[in-house]
Amino acid sequence: MERDIQYLKGVGPKRARLFRTLGVNTIKDLIFYMPRELETVQDVSAMRNEVEDKAKVSLNGVIVTSPFLRKTRGNLSILSAEVAGNLGRFKLVWFNQPFLKNKIIVGKSISVKGVYNKQYRQITVNEYKFNNALVKNDTKKQTQYFRPIYPVTDGLTQSQIQQCISIAIKKYEHQLVEYLPKEIMEMFNLCEIKKCIISVHNPKSKDEWIEAKKRFIFEEILTFKSALLLGKENISRQSGIKHRLGQSLIDQFSKKLKFKLTEDQQKVITEIIADMTSLKPMNRLLQGDVGSGKTVVAAYSLFLTVCNGYQGAMMVPTEILAEQHYYNLKDFFAFFDINIELLTSSTKGKSESYKRIKNGEVDIIVGTHAILQEKVEFKKLALIVTDEQHRFGVEQRSSLRNKGEHPHVLVMSATPIPRTMSQIIYGDLDISYIKQLPKGRKPIKTYSTTPNNRNRVFDFIKKEISKGQQCYIVCPLVEESDKVSGLAVTQYYDMVKNYFDNVKVGLLHGKMNSRQKEEVMNGFKKGETSILVSTTVIEVGVDVSNANIIVIENSEKFGLSQLHQLRGRVGRGSIQSYCILVCHTNSSTAKQRMKIMTKTVDGFDISEEDLKLRGPGEFFGTRQHGIPEFKHFDMLKHQDYIQPATEAAEVILKNKETESYRLFFDKIKEFAKNYLD
Ligand code: ADP
Ligand code: MG
């Protein structure tokens, strides 16, 4: 069964190549190759009841008329002939297969499958086979049967795949040995593997097929969940870097803060301190909506590490964010003797920087994934913080982890993920939540409008600016393009400058070099510019609390979660903030999405809606999140599998030394090795 697919009867090297494009490399792969749906086929030759129009049908009969070939004006050829079956005569039709004409001979027996046209008692033939013997008059014959439909590829048809699978199963079914532990199968009422394989490829009823599929879905999510828990267990078995907590130091830090921590912030900081002062490495996710104040929490944990004589690293997805955090941390630590350095791909004098990191002169390094480079070696790295974690994959997390010896890890994310799903995606992490926003925040008022109203929008901006506020305007493109529609920041910038006299306007996009970006960002932060026309480079993290309006042009081009992130750039102080979505289409989906945005302020609700609208594939951008591409499990449809699978995974890890769990546990280890390392 483990042999290469080319050695299966009827396959050979040529077909094997085609099978490989479907991910089928071995005979076993083929046996586990899953149909994507089940088709019900009615046998008209034996049917007593009426067959419905457009039904999939099969028929055995004898050809009773000579074939008739005609061409349509569109140069389509239509070949037809009549057959007689048990229920009388039917007309068969083939499109564009004129060469069949010679094979259709009166008196010959034929089996066909196709689509029924009730009005003309006609079958459009998809598959056919000429038989030598005359069809028997079999009255006991089933009147309907089920046919699994597989994903195909050019050169490999549905029936070829079906045939190969059926050959493979016949020959190898005895080798299918159950690998799930018996207790688990009983506890969760799962069907045995051999039976499942047979039912999924050749079901006697739809129910049987569904039962079989259930096991595969459950098994898949169970394997994944178990691997995550195993990873978590492995980390917690390592000895971490036990920090000591000097309460007086922490108090000193708190005293220098410009605001009072919220209860949630305080609670999370306590959880983090508990982790870092324990014997195990911290492995924690901090979830908090945009603007909830995660950065200061990170600052506490970095402070604790540095006070214990170790180094900390903070990794973020964009240069702009890295710079902002760099200055924020400098601010937080202004009264302490702490060396902070910035490291991004455009940092000058990197080799000097590497030296200082290696010899321990640098206490905290803030940067983009430039930190991941091999050349970056730490003297004694004890804490890793990643901000906006949804932009990093599992691999990046673990390669950063390898730069220290079992360092503490804190990942922060503002992408609110429906709770059931964070159990999967972040199943290897402990989770803390910040649910409340800092005191005095007013909910952002969100409006949706059309480009026709732009002048009114601009006048509104004018009014707010005259009161001393600032404004972001976001466009999807850097420059105008023939290929993609949408407004470009460069043109828009000129237009805004023209419209607003005596107002300083900044321009920001990803094609500018980092010095230019820094200058523009600083100008805006200091309030020297009042309007910032920008692409989505400001999407994550950017924090200028005096800005109270964000206008998003071509808002129809952004996903809901992205709009929510962008909106989160305002509403960061105590003044009333506004988000204005300028929607350039009339389509009903766009309208629906704008409506959700204007009605919903909560990030969790938005992400749930977003997931429903876009589906998990697009929502998660799978690879980014480090979620594997599931074959059976569907994040949306199969949420109710998660809880039982989590329970089962816990049972499995508890019993992993037991003999009856060995086969499956080996599979889990294998999966974890391939996927999680
Ligand atoms: P996010 O969770 O989106 O990263 P930030 O950490 O950027 O949020 O915080 C948003 C803003 O709120 C910042 O300007 C920060 O200084 C401010 N802030 C954070 N915590 C508090 C608090 N407890 N009280 C008042 N303002 C706060
Ligand atoms: Mg942030």
C-alpha cells in the first residue's frame, strides 16, 4: 500500500504523473483520496417511478435506430440514436463526438450515464460503454445508487479515478488496520477505518457516506489539536528563565506612566508576571481589540526581563510600526538606564548593531522580521514579544524562539478571532484578553457615503482641523494603474492640497524609503501636518491620539477586518472620532459590508461577520496563520467538532504511554514534526 502509485494495475508512469498533481503519490494516498461530493444516480431502465428533469441517470438498453448526426450553425455536432430499455424508448444524445457514429449499431447493447431531459425523454450522455451481451431483464435491480465525485485533473477523468480506487481497495483493503485507540472510537462513536474507506468510496446510502466522512473530519481536527497540545506540553516541560519580581521596581515603572492602567491591563500584567516568575517558559497570547492598550503591557514584560539582566526582543510586521514602538518604549523607559535599539532591513550600520546585541550592550531590540536573520545573535535573550501576531506564521515564532534558550514568548494580536477558532489557531498558547478600552473613550461614529459627497466630507474635515484635530485619508493604490481600479494616493494628495489652503498635508506609502516614511510619520505625530494621505501602510499599530477622522476611499476594496483595523487608527483619545467609508460601487455585497461597519464597533462581531462573508480560506489567508490546509475539516461548517476533538486530544495525551494509543500517537508526532517545527 505504501508503494508508488505507478505500480497499481492500470496506472503506470504516465498516469502516475497526473495522480501526483492531485497529491496522490502512493497507493495508500489513492485509497485515502477523498471525494468532494456524492451524486445520486437514478437507473431509468429499472425505474417504475417518474424520473425528474435534469436528474443524473443511468440506463442499460439496446440501440434501436441508426445514429443521426447533424451540425448546428455554431458548428456544434449532435449525434443521436434511440435505445430501448425496460421502460420503453429513450433518445440518447452526444455532443461533439461525431466519430462515435460508426460505433452505434442497431442491436448493440449499451450502458450509459448522463443527464435526463424529461420533456423529450432524452439523455445527454456523459459516459457510455458498449456491452457484448444483451442486457438482462433484472427487476430486482436497485433503482438508485450513489456515486462519489472526486477532484479531477486534465487527462484523468472521473471514471478513471473511480476505477483505480476500486482496484486499489479490492487489493489492499486487508491492509487497512485501525489506528485510532478503541476507547476514543467508542467514546466518540466513530466508525472503523476499513468500513469508512469502503463507505466513502462506494456507499450504499447517503447516511453511510456521511457517517464515514464524520470520522475523517473528526480525525483530522483531532490530529491537529493533539499536535498543538503536544507542542505546548513540550514547551512547558522545558525549564524556563525564572525571573525575580522586584515589586519596588515595578512600582517605579508604574509611577512614571502617564495614565492609570485599566483593570484588564492590570490583570494581564499579573498573568504575565506569574508566567515569567515561574519555572516554565511563558507561552502566551494577548488578544485585545485595536486601541485597547496592549503596548504598555508589552513594556511591563520587557521591563521585567531587563531588570533581571536579560535581553528582550519585540518583533512587528512593518517598519512604521517598529519605529513607533521604538520611540514609545524610549518614552516609557526614559527614566531608566535601558538601551533600546531599532533593527529593520533599512537600518544603517547593522553590523555594529549585531555586535552590540551579541555582547549584551543592547537590552531591548525592536524590529521587523530583520530580527530573524541568522546574523542576529543575542547574548541572553529571555523574552520575545511579537505584535500583530496575525501577520506572522508559526515558523517565524519558532525561529525567533531558537535565538534564546527557552525564552518567554508573548504574542499580541488585535485580529479578534471567533473564540472557537482561537482554540484551533492558538491551541498551543495560553490566552489573555483585554476586553475593556481605556476610560473616557467614545465609540467611533462610522458613516458610509459615495464619492459624490466628497466635498461635504472635506468640509467636515476642515471644521475638525480648525479645532486642532488631525485626519487620515486612505486610498488603496500608490499610483494610478490600468490594471487595477481604485484611487491612488499620489493623485489624491495633489487634490487634497488643492482643496485645503493653508493646511499641511503629508503623503505616505510603501514605495517611499524608510527615512522619508519616518519624516512624514514624525511630522504627523508632532501635529505639523494635519492631513495624512496614506496607503494601508498605516493599517496596524499606528498611534496618534490627536487624529480623530479616518476617511477610507474605495472602502469596498477592503475586507471587514482590515476596515476595522484601519478604523482603529482613530478613537485613541477622549475626543469624538469619525470613520468615513467612501464606497465606489453600488453592489449589494459592498452595501451589506458597509452596513456591518456602520452598525458594529466590536472587533469580535466584525470578524465573525467577515468570516461568514469571505469564508475561512480568504479570511485567514491560511499560510499566514500557520494553519494547515485541512482536507476534511471546514472551520465554518464543523465548529461543533472542535470541543469534542479537544476533549479527545486531552485523553490521548494523558494515555500516550498506553499500548493501544501508540499507533495514533506516532501519527500525531509525525504530523507535529512536519507541521509545527
Ligand atoms: P493597541 O492595543 O491597539 O496596540 P495601544 O497600545 O497602541 O493599543 O494603545 C492605544 C492608545 O491608548 C495609546 O495612545 C496608549 O498610550 C493609550 N492607552 C493605553 N492604555 C491606556 C490607559 N489605561 N489609559 C489611557 N490611555 C491608555
Ligand atoms: Mg498595537
